[in-house]
Amino acid sequence: MINRWLFSHIDNSALIVFRVIFGFLIAAEAIGAIFTGWVTRTLVEPKFTFNFIGLDFLQPLPGNGMYYYFAVMGVFGILVMIGFKYRWSMIGYTILWAGVYFMQKSSYNNHYYLLLLLCIIMTTLPAGSYFSIDVKRNPLLQKISMPRWCILLIIAQLWIVYTYASVAKLYPDWLDYTVAKNLMAGRAHYPIIGSALQEHWTHIYIAYFGILFDLLIIPLLLWKRTRLLAFYISIFFHLFNSIIFQIGIFPYLSLAFSVFFFSKEKIHHIFMKKKKFYTANEVIIPTYRKILLPVLALWLIIQISLPIRHWFIPGDVLWTEEGHRLSWRMMLRGRSGNTSFFIVDKNDPEGKRQVVNKSEYLSKKQLRLVSSRPDGIWQFAQKLKKEYATKGKDISVYVTSKVSVNGKKYKTLIDPEVDIANTKWNYFTTNSWVLKYN
């Protein structure tokens, strides 16, 4: 049964079309990051970046190195699109994008994580087996079918993402429109639509349509009777997000996924009429079956488990941020804070406190990270400790931090009596110096 479900071959037109679109979009993501100034603001101008904790070796290349880095990524994206050395090009882009993703958190976005997962998945799929330079150079590589698991994996991944995104919105600040109101307040200056975005009905739409869309879009696309309507709704939803939130390629990538939900015949007819349509429906058990099944199971277990880990960590994740990343908690909260760092030389008998001028070290984006997020605060304290160690000084770093979530009352985030520079970061549970409230 499982062999027939996973290894029955189906027409591969959808995967080939998606590869072309995906390659174009990831090339646009890389090249666009250069020309929009994202690389400059995020990776070139800062003196250092806030990498994922434990990956301190990941820092931007010096000089103009990051521009070349992203240019190479753009080339890899184009090679994926045209199918030249597809597998190696996809692996190359994946490695470079993983470097960017884990290198910095000041421009963190859940969509960046999704792109990393999709890149990993695409390295495993036979997406270069038709309409590619590889096939033109070696016709023996041509295939008109693929095993069904290829499309099932992508659909399962999307279902996990959307479902968790919907469930995460079921909390008071989202349901009473507080988050939507705060999101739209910063967009009042938009021409034509700015005033409409401040209306109460707009906030209701954003709050409840967001929940329903995320929860139902995958089932509606899977069901033939509602598929076309769901597709039209998707176009409206993703274009709205693109215009209002300006989140790069991701609304268009989300629309590109539609090729996996429409019938194989329709996708073939619309995009690849010259290609022979595969109808044999053969069940071909691959030699890699014994490896594939546990790998797929492990992948899905990890994807299902990561977003719920915050339930096993003390404190409210909206406040502590512990368990927030890699959990599809998208646009759920706004954080603002006032944080001060104080250095104490351990060899100073008077224990004088020296205030740190954060602006000497941090960019504007980094200042926002360090002002309200515990991991950024901890990493900056470690940075200060290392800098003073090079001067022969052993220091303590204390922090006073007042933080507001979703415009609520400011509260103390960090225990001001704890030497943050000399504490260890707890990866898997809570950090006691992050204060909790009932």
C-alpha cells in the first residue's frame, strides 16, 4: 500500500514548471537583495551580525565580499531555472542561502526559513529531468514522470506551515484586532489605500481572514470542487500581502505552489503541450527506498515538533521569545523596548558601572533586536565581554530592559541583578534571567 502511494509514477509537468519559476524567483531574491540595499544594510554596514547562537563563525565576508556572495547566489538561481547542472546548482544555492539565514537575525523573517526548507527539498527532487540544459546535453537524462512522493512532500510541508500559522493566531491580541491595528498603523502613509487600512473593518478582515485562509487553503486547493475558487482567493490574498507588507518573492512563490494542486492534465495542457503526457502509472520501487522512508518520516516529525516546543518551555512565548523561531509564528506581535547595558570591571574595587553607547556598535536594525529580544541582548553582552577581554579586562554586563508587546504596558524583561556576560545560553528550555509574568 505504501509503495503504491509513494512510488506510483505520475506526470512531472508540475515539478518542471515549478523548477523554472522557483529558479527565477530565488535568482530575483538574491539579485534584488543587492539592488534594494538589503545586503548593504544587513550585512555590509554593520560591524558584526547577530548569527544564530552557536554559529559564531558565520560572519559576513569583508569588503565587497557579500555582494559577490549574493551575485553567485543569483547565478545559481538562474542555473536552476534553466536546468544546467541542476542538482549541483540547487545544492550551491541552498548552502549559500543557509549561510545567509543563520548568519544574521536582525532581518529575520519566517519566509526565509521556508525558503531554506524548500531549497533542501528541491535538491532531492528530479526537477531537472525535462526542459533543461542538462537534458539537452544528455538526452538519456530525460524523464516525463516522477514518483508521487515528490509532490506529496511539498504538499505536506505547505500544510504544516499554513496550519501552524493559523493556530498561532488564536490568541487574544490577534482575535481582538490589536495586532492588525498595530500592523496597519505604520502604513497610513500609503497612497490611495493608506486611510482604508486604518478602518476597523480592515482590521477585522486581516485578523479573521488570515486565520481562515491559513487553516483552509490547502484543503480547499486539494478538493476539486473548491480548487478554482481557492486559487482566486490565493491570488487576492498574496497580492494584498505583497503590496501591503512588501515581503519580496514569497507571495509569488506561494502562488507558484498552485501547480501542485491542479490536475496533472491541466498543468500539462497549459504549460507543456509539446511534452508527452505520462499515463502509465507504473509503480517503480527505487533502490533508495530503505533510506527515503526513514528520512521522510524524520523530516516530517521535526517539522511537526519544532512549532510546538514552546509549550514545553516555561513562560509565554510572545513575551520570552523562547521557542518563537522556526515555528511559523508569523506577524503575531510587535515588540518595542528600552534597554541599557552597564559594564563593571571585575577588578575595580568600587564596582563602578559604565553605560554602553549601543550606537557605537550597532546598526538601526540591530538596535531594535537588542532593545527587545533576549537572545540579542545575551549575544551583545557576549560581544562586549570578548571585546574587553582583548584589552585585558574581565567584565560583567548588567542590563535594564523595559519591553512592550503589542503596545501593552512596559515591563522588565531581563533580571537586572544577573551578569548576562557570564551566563550560558540555554538552547532547549528557558533562561532564568528572562523574567516571566502570569
